[in-house]
Amino acid sequence: MRISAATGRILGRLGGAARFAAVVAFTFLGLLAITFFIGRVVPIDPVLSVVGDRATNEVYEAARKAMGLDRPLVVQFFAYVWDVLTGDLGQSISTGRPVVQDLIRVFPATLEMATIGILIGVLLGVPMGVTAATRQGSFSDQIIRVLGLLGYSVPAFWLGLVGLAVFYAGLGWVAGPGRIDFFYDGMVDPVTGLYLVDSLIAGETEIFWNAVSHLLLPSFILGFFSLAYIARMTRSFMLDQLSQEYVTTARVKGVPEWKVVWRHAFYPIRIQLITVIGLSYASLLEGSVMIETVFSWPGIGNYLTTALLNADMNAVLGATLVIGAVFIFINKMSDVLYRILDPRAR
Amino acid sequence: MTRPLLEIENLTVTFPTAQGPIEVVRNVSFTLGRERLGIVGESGSGKSMTGRSILKLIRPPGRVTADRMVFDGIDLAAQSDRQMRHLRGARISMIMQDPKFSLNPVMTVGAQIGEALQTHRPMARSELQARVLAMLEAVRIDGPERVAGLYPHQISGGMGQRVMIAMMLIPEPDLLIADEPTSALDVSVQAQVLDIIEELVSGKGMGLILISHDLNLVARYCDRILVMNSGEVVEECVASELANATHPYTRGLLAAMPRMNEDREELPVLDRSSWATGAGT
């Protein structure tokens, strides 16, 4: 009996994992369908952008055939899915290289900045939100609320420019735009594409600190925006929790106030916070075009914008696909965390 | 019993509102030995607020004042937050109304009960576990090992309330306040839960304050009864003498109770003009 119950549980787990994989696969297929049809619907002629607008009809038709655009749409779609699955996103017109290679270069730049940004947002934003909620109406609550409001209303590019003017040009505390000083460029092998990691792998501490100094300002600015959002949400979740009966129960038991706040009120909201943090992280990974432009950051936001302006559809679709995949990934990850943290969702 | 367990004199609880301060409890006085005191009254009569102010759980902007508020020789009004924390749970405890809301949804039942004891008496995990299981058995829960690992959403309301009792009694307090402990429960399990409270309370010689809107129930489980209305005590009597209550409000409440062997078309409506409380007008 015991053994069969255990096997049953394992089978249940496997079934759950299989269902999970199927859901992810289907979502991804949906994403491919959307990017594919966007590529067909937008009034950009991919043939024209390859052959130029002075090509003769014969050249145009030949190119169209070569690109496979004369086949039925469904066939084209499956060919597209196949290409994506085999890692072929086509050639970028503006860089002249395979889009996959471009993405491998630009995505880590955004990933690095966004990850530091979200860490700042979570590590500062959550405690700030909790503090604000436990001391509602106090001076610190007011300050945190004003910060939250600023994060909501100040334009990113303005903050970026002011930050550069003050901390780079004025005080010289941080390095200027770009991911790294140009004379360090290409000195370490791109293993992960994350400069912080690559420089450590290569044992180049000097380059590491240079990369840190470049990363500091833009990721702090990104971090500020997610901090403002996370702190605001944490505050309102906590206010809701602190008025719950079981928080009073904990006080009746004589539990110290810090434990009442963190164990009894904060534990339950971790679940809601995961959604907030996940969304916030995803939106950072999408690439903040403003910040990337101001800081000349060769990230995915910059890449996508340039590709759009050049009608470089392969690059646009490739970047969109990456952003979509990131969203799917983060959503599924928060689902999994949800299930781990919330006994009611198991 | 030389000195009473709890002495309350002129307890007043005030909340500021846009229309000026409102006294939700007004000049309530009573003393309690190691006995069972019932506080009855309708919703908003201030009975829960009385219970919570003994534990100093009224948070600002609410304000509690009293001429005297002494528990076992300790002046409650003079206690700091820290000192109150050592009293709460350990000496004075409170059973809350609805286990659906008053148990932490993301902590196991065992962890919540254990925390109540661990807070006041740090002990080894294995000993704590044994104490929790023994306590669950004391509140007549079958399979305590299994139940200790469950979450509140996995147990019934009656069981939840027994868990609540276990949690509040495990540090062996001297005074238990039970704030409507059965109003959220099915009628069928109400008596069961109250029997457990009664058995444990009298077994340990504790004081009990049972707050309820149910006159019958309070008369059955308590030695003495306070009747509250609009924040004031309108009647104080021995439970067996309840039928001879004199105050019109108490008489009105008694008259409004349906009885088994009679057939009334309509129960009488409480006539509030027959007594003057000066409140709520």
C-alpha cells in the first residue's frame, strides 16, 4: 500500500510536469503565431527592403520566391516555426549578420542591467513598503510615498540625463555611457555575454570594476522605477494584511511585533509580491529604450528600436520573440513559486 | 481566593470620529475571581471592545482609560508594550471569533500552536512537538500528528476553533477571554467547543470571560453575567438569577427569546424607549 501510494504520488508529479511542459509549449506556439502574423500584417514589404525600390519586376519576383513568400501562409508559418526551433531567425538587414547572433550579443546587455535593477528594486522596495505600512502616516511613510509618486511620474530619460550630468560629468563617481570603457572593449572572451561574469571568469578585476562603474547609474535608475512600484504595492498589500484577524491573533499570543510584521503579515503577501516583482522584472528585460538610448547601452531595447526604424523585419520579429519568451518564462516561474509558497494553491 | 484575578473600574474606550469622540465602552466596572463571567449584549454594545482593552489591543486612534485595571496585582494601564507582550498569551489569552480569519492561512496548525508556547518558553523542537500534540489531544482532535501538519483551509470550522483553543491554552494562562467563540460555527458543534473550553478552564482553575450575544449559552456556561448595552453595563447578576433580571433591557432580551414549548406568532420587538441610557440618541 505504501509503495503504491508513493508511486502514485511520483506519477502525479510527472503528470503535473508533463502538463506544465505542454502548457509552456502551447503558449510558445501562440507567441510564434502572433509574431509571425504581425510580420505579415505590418505594411512593410520584406522583399522590397531586401531588393530595394528600384529593382525590376523579375528581380522582385525571384527574391520573393527565394524567400519563400509565394507559398501558402500556413506552409510559411510551419516553415517559420521550424526555423525558430532550429535556431534560425534569418539575417538582419541592418547589421548583415544572423539575428540570433545579434540577439546573443544584445540580450545579455539588457539582462545584466535589468537584473541589477530588479535586485535594487526588491532589496530596497520591499523593506520600504513594509516600513511605510507599519508606520502609516509617519514621516518615513510620507517620504516613501513621495518616492513612489516620483517613480510613477518622472520620465526615465530625464532622470538618466540628470544622473549623467550629476554623477558622471559633475562628481565623476561613475563611468559614462556604454557598457565598458572603449579600450577594454573585446578584451575578455564573451562566455555568457554578461560583462560582470565574463570579466570574473577571465580574472580581470580591473575590467570587472570598470563594468560595474558603467552599470551602476543606469541600473540604479531602472532600479528606482521598479523600487517605486514594488514599494507602493508592498505598502498596500501590507496595510491589507495588518488589519487581518490572524495578525491580531499573533499579537494575542504575545508574539514580538517584528515577528508579527514579518512572519504573520509578510509571509502571506510574498505570493502576491512574486507577481508584482515578476512583472516588473519582465518589463525591465523588455529593454528600457529611453535608458538604453541615453546611456548608449547596446541592449535589446536599442536593437529593437533601430531595427524598427530600418524596417528590418527579421530583427524586429527576433527581438519580439525573445521578449515574448522572457514573459512566458517569468510568468511560468512565478506560477511555480506560487505553488511552492502558497499551501492553498497546492 | 484572597485577591481577585481581575479588577476593572470605570473602563472607558473612546474612538474619535468626524462627529467628535464616541465612547464605545463607558464606565464599565467588574471584578473577576477564578470563575466564569459572561458578558452579553447585542452587536455594538461594546462587549468585544471590553475584552480587547483588557489585553490592550485597542490600537490608536482608539483610547482606553480606566481608574483601575489590575490583573493579579499587576497594573495593566502602567505596563509598557514589552511588558504587555509577556502577559499576552502567557497570562491572559483570547479566543477569537472565526477560525476562518483568525488562523494564519500560510502556517501549519502545529506551527501556530507551537509558536504560542515557544514565544514564552523557548524549548527544544522535540519537546515542543510533544507538547503541541498533547494539547491537540486535550481539545479532542483525533490523529493529532496528521492535523498538526495541516493548513487552516484544510480543516473544518469546528476543528479550527478547537485548534484556536489549543493555541490559546497551551502556555497555560490564568485568564481566558473567549470572544464569541462559537458564533461562526454550526449549531451542532457549538456545544462541543464550549464543553472543551469549560472543561479545560475549570480543570486548570482559570478565570474565563465569555463574550456572547446568546443569553442561553452564557447562562449555561457562566457563574455570573454582565449585560451590556450601548457601552454600559446595565445588569449584573448570578447566572441562575437571570430569569429574575430587573433592567428593562435584560427583560426585553429575555422576552424576545423563542421558547421550545410555545407557539408565538411574532416575537416581541425590543422597546428601547422603556429605559434611558442616554446613548445613541
